[in-house]
Amino acid sequence: MSTDKQGTRILARTFFNQLRASGYTPMQIIGIATELLDLVTEDIKGENVAQPTSEARPEFRKEA
């Protein structure tokens, strides 16, 4: 496995583990992953990347 691919895998696993340890459910993590993919897709297309609001995604866990 290349160093870049291994680093990406380690980063993703670390991010996942931190989200789970913070109490996010698997469905919430899927939502986060979907948002990340949407942001990357918009960036690739050269569109303005808008920040989602908590009202737009009420299923996400709100920070205290």
C-alpha cells in the first residue's frame, strides 16, 4: 500500500473513531461522510461551497 493511501486510511479511521467516541451514531457518520463528498464535488466543479446550517440537517448531533 502506498504511503499516501495508508495515510488517508489512518486519517479516516482516526476521524471515525473520534466521531464514535464523541457519541455520533453510524447514521450520523454516514451523513457527515455524505456532506464531505458533497463539498468535495462542489469544490471540483468550482462552485461556491456553502456551509450547511443545523436547521438544514436537524438529524446531526448539536454541540453543547
